[in-house]
Amino acid sequence: MSQHSTTPCLLFPGLFDRPVVTRFDQHHGSSDGGAVLLKAADRRLGLTASLAACLDDRRQGGKIAHAMIELLGQRIFGIACGYADANDAARLADDPIHKLLLGRDPITGLALASQPTLSRFENGVDRKALYRMGEALAERVIEQQRTRLRGRALQITVDLDATDDPTHGAQQLAFFHGHYDTWCYLPLLGFVSFDEEPEQYLVASLLRPGNAPTGVGTIALLRRLFPRLRSAFRKARILVRLDGGFASPELFDFLDAQDVDYVVGMPTNAVLKRNIASAIEQVKALAEASGKSEKLYRTFNYAAKSWSKQRRIVAKVENLRVTDKDPKDNPRFVVTNLPQRAEWIYERVYCRRGEIENRIKELHNGLEIDRTSCSRFWANQMRVLLTSAAYVLLQEIRRRAAGTSCARAQVSTLRERLLKLGVRVVVSVRRVVLHLPASFPFQATWLRVARQLGAQPG
């Protein structure tokens, strides 16, 4: 090993039957060789192009080195590959795969945008463009599902939920929230699912101040979604599922006027508990007799003073029995306009809304949607949208992996199995060749997804 070598290298003597030398000298290599799947998914969805069309480029033409669609693609593809922060740009500037994803020559092409350029880009988008981008994201997702299902769905379920986005510093509109015990934002996330399919597709992500009530923005968001869903799926019935934090007279009046089905959690109060007083005693007796938790279901009509009319209430009346703890009444209430049995509505419809918690965890833990470290509120909304776009691409890859071990994998697992793949890039006049390892354990899955996204034998 030459003492004058400038290539970083290490010697591992004694570990194996001969010395092992490591050198970081593969200049045309990348650790994200599988990321071409992201480009294929983006081409299918038309997502990056649609988002870029929402942006106004006011820069001087002669000084532009990176087009808006390239800056957008660089951030979206980077986030999907695990580079959540713009600070990673310096390390990826000459990565051949990331240059290839933007349509540049992977070897001789212009280096990717720097962190300052990306930061200016994120901070330069105004609220009108962000609104258009949010609409474009929803339109692309809905159109993709319409094409996939050929507009045939009997029921579309819309799930909305808020989550915490802790802040650290002087971000605009960050406030202390007592429930989460931290300074934060409160993003509102929207998902749609079709018939009995398990996947819930992200269609909306709205960043809100840390002191925003749970229901803020809900009606406006639903008002934009309903016409698009009805236009794409003309025979489908829309079901809205929300937890108790969203319940309000304005929401119920809006849902009734929109002629949609709904199942909305209702906070417990004294009047509701009086309506199930006999059931509480009955289930308590059952629990005492059996020595374990018991539950019953009841239904009745109810109208709060602020409501415009009576509505149906489904009540789960439960007595919890846990070892080493005192028995506890655990009543739960749901407001609905569905006519089915109370037990079916609660367990088969309302409880299934809990699945979106897994989608939200993916956004937090897999893509770091809470990396909202810009000082400007609207720049942080931009980051939330960029992360949402990356998630939409990964959801498309996961859908194309149906029938494989990745069919229900978390996005972090998808990245590890299908994107984080060592590659050597060779460029000739006629083509670009990606040399991937023959020992890749998920080769069959990767090839299946690639074919599903339009790749052909060559």
C-alpha cells in the first residue's frame, strides 16, 4: 500500500486469511442504484412535472443552472432515498445515480444543486404556489387510482388525522402544545382508500400552527377533495372517518349537506353517559361474573344544544378488567348516519381508521416529515409537501410489489431492500449501464417492480 496514495484506505490485518484493504476509489459508483425505480414511478404518476408546473420561476434566465423541476426532483428523490435535509446536497453533488434521476449525464453532467440553492428554492415558494402544489398532489394520486381501478369503486373512504411536528428554534407559528408537551406544528394529513383494499393513499398534507384546534382546515380540505373523487369515481359512495377531536356542529352540517356517509368520534359527556346508564350497569355485572373485560353496543339519537338536528349515536359500553388494576368503565361514542348494526359500525368501520396511524408513523420515522427546520412557516409547508411527494412515489413502488415480501413493507424497509443498492455506472455513446451485484437478495422483487413500472427485457 503506497504511503503517497491520496485515496482513503484502511488495512484490516489478522481478520481473515490474508490482509484486507478497503479503498474509497469507485468514482463512478453509488449506494442508491435501485433509485431508478423512483424515476420510473414518477414517470407513471407525472408527479414531479405536475408539481413543477405550479411554480413561478422569476429568476434571470441567463443565470439559471438548475431548472425548477430539477430542484424539485432533487429534493423529492433525495428524501425518498433517506436524505431528508438539504444539507445532504454537498455529499450527493456528484452522485451518478442522483444526476441520472434528473436527466443529466451521470459522469460528465453538471453537479447537483448545493444546499444554499436548495434552501433558497424552499424559501422562495409563496403560499399561492403551495396551494396549487397541494391540489396537484391530490389530482395526481386520484387520477392514478382512477386509471388503476378504471373508475370502478363502490366506496371511497377518506381518513383525516392530525399529528405533532416538534419544532426546535424560532420557527414561525410554532407554539407550545400541552397534550404533546412540546413546541410544535400540527400537520393535518389526508388519506383515501378504496372498497376493502388495505392501502391508504396520501392525498393531502397541510401544515398548521402549533395552537391550531384539531378541526381547523378540515372542511376546506374535504370541500376540495369531494368533487375530485366524485368526478373520478362517479358511482362510488364516500365515507368520512374522523376521531373525536374533529367533531363540531359545523362539520356535521357540512357532511350532511354533502350527502356523504360519516363515522366521527364523539367526546364523552354527562348526557351521553346518561343514555347508556343501564348498559353500564349491565356490562359491569357481566364483567364481575366472568372476571374479564366485557362490552356491549347501544344506539340512540342525540342532539347537543349547538346541533341543528338529532343524529344517531353508536355507543361501545365496556368494562375493563386488568390484572392488578381496579375495574374501569370505558364508554366510547361515535356519531354516524350509517344504518347498520352498532357493533358492525364501531368495529368494522370506525376502528379501522386506526390503520392510518401506521401511515403517519411511516411519514415520521421513514421519511422524517417533521424535518421542518426552516424559520419561515411557508418554507416548512414546502418541506412537508416535498416529503409527501416522496411518500407517494414509495407507495406506488409498494403497490407494484404486490405478491412479494415487500407488498406491505414500511417505506424504510422498501428503501433498504430496493433502493439502497450498490452500483457501478458505465457510460458509453449509446447507453448507460448500471452494474448491480448478482448476489442482491431481493433481485426477483426488484425486477418485478421494475417490469410493473414499464421496464422491458434488454
